[in-house]
Amino acid sequence: MVQAVKSIALKAAQIASIPASSLRQFPPKEVVYNAGAGAPVFNAEAWSNLQQPPVSALTAFAHRIGLANVIQKPQEILQACTHRTYPQFYATHHPNDPPLQSNSNLASLGNSLLGLFATEYVHASYPHLPTRAMKAAISAYVGPLSCSNIAKEMGATPLLRWHRTEVIPTMPVPVTLEGALSTIPRALTALVYQNRSLPHARKFVHAFFLSREVDLRPLLKFSDPKTALARTVSKFERERPISRILKETGRRTNSPIFVVGVYSGVDKLGEGFGSSLKMAEFRAAEDALHRLYLTRTPPHLLTLPSHIFPEGRGSVFKLTKQGEEYVAGEIGVTEVVYASKDR
């Protein structure tokens, strides 16, 4: 019931965003069919899905996201908002019209660019992040859900052209609204790359995707952080970690509080609290592991390989300025195998 209400509201918003002057004959004959022996029935969903967004809406969208000077053709915006499920649906109702171009190829190229920029950013920012946690962080920045949310923030929902499909052998997973919306930011990234250059596409991705703050602490889960910390300290050839009580209160009451610090020699690695010593030690060891794996490179010291690519069209193997050279950041030590893969 909730999904049906959302679908009706979405269709109403799409119809409201289209001026009456741009509508075709109402109701069009393509969406009128005979229901058995009864009177003709009008399919409002098919009719609303066949309406094309006006050029003014496409131009306003390009200005709203700051790409009016980069994407000057409204047809490119229209293609970026056309999902691969729509051209066939449109062709069945308008067989005499020219075939439509979908954003399938653009979305594939944009997805690769998003993965490139997000991977180099996350790896350079968090050099010690475990492999699986880094993959999860990249998905949090540029994954399907993030792309869908960014498309909604851009205001691309009324411009989306897609068709809900059933489960078929060639497409075992049905296309949802979020899945169709996620292709729009990817296609826009590819258009910026094609019309300008790789650094401009990187700036677009950093402005809309990588500028957000993502909490990476939930991505690191340790079933036994004390053992994981002991093996990590041993790998760095440091002294064995020892837990020490820093503060306590209410030991003999029903609500005690303990503050425990974990030390390697004279260096405090982490600190945690809890209603029991075991809980406090668990949190202290977990805090120490978070301090290691979530060590972040200061923004003013962050360098990315794509920084030295030329601003205009040209070879990416040539430096942009005379004497400019990329200095690779320090690669973090490989994570400890034990308890570093969500096991």
C-alpha cells in the first residue's frame, strides 16, 4: 500500500512538472486499450511515462548542478536521464519515431570513473584501512544507494525516464526506482569526462560525492579485539599490550563504571569504559584498533595520482607543469589476518 501511494505521488509530481503546452493529444491512442468487451480504459501510468520533459526543465537542471557550461546540449541531459529499460517501452508505443538513446554506456563509464576517484581518495586518506573495510567505504561514497540519494538531491527524479520491468531470465533482478536513479549521476560523470577532461570529472565527483563525511567506525567489527590487538602489536614489533584501570566508581554497587586504558610499554594505545572490567577492556582494545586503522592523512598533505593530469584534452602521461611530479603517499602496513575481515 505504501509503495502504491509513493508511485502515485511520483507520477503526479512528474505530470505537474510538465507544462500543458508540451503535452500531446490527451488521451493518446497508444495508451487506450479495450478491457475485454467493456469500454476503453485509460492507462494513466503508461501515459505519464511517455511524456517527455521540456527543454526548459533540462536546461534548469544543468544550471542547478553547475554543468550548464559543460553540457550545453539538452539532448545529452535527456540521454543521461534515460534508463536502459525505457527505449524499448517507448518504441512499442511510438514505432515510427527515431530510437532513443539510453544512458547504459555512459553509466558504465561513469561507474568506472567513480570507482577510480573514490578508491584513490579513500586509500590515500586512510592508508591503514583493511581491504574489506576500504571496499565498504568506497561503496558508502559512490555505491548505488549514494548515487540514488545524490540524484534525488540534484532534483533528477522528475526527469527520469524508466520502465518498471518484471523478473525475466535475462534480468533476474527487477529494476527499482532507486536503481534507475543511481544511473543518472554516473552518466553525468561520464559526460563531464567526455566534454572536458579527467580532472574536471574528478572535481565533479569530489564536489558531489567525496565531500561528504562518512563514519567508517561501524565498518570495523572485531569479535575479539584483544587478540586482534595483540597480534597487531606483535606485527609492529612492539611490547605486548597490557590493560590498566585508569578510573573506577561504584565497584560495590549495582551500577559500577570502569575506565581502562591499554598500553604498549609507556604508550597508551586506547581507552574504553564499561560497567565491567571485561567490557571496558573490550572497548579499550577496539578503540586502539580504530586509532590505527582509521589514521587519516591531513587534508593539506593529501596527494592523489589524478592531481597531475592535464586540465584540458591531452595525454595523461604528460605533466601539467614543468617539473611537477607526483609523490606517492606511504602505503599502510597490511592488516592482520585475524579478525580483520568481519569474522
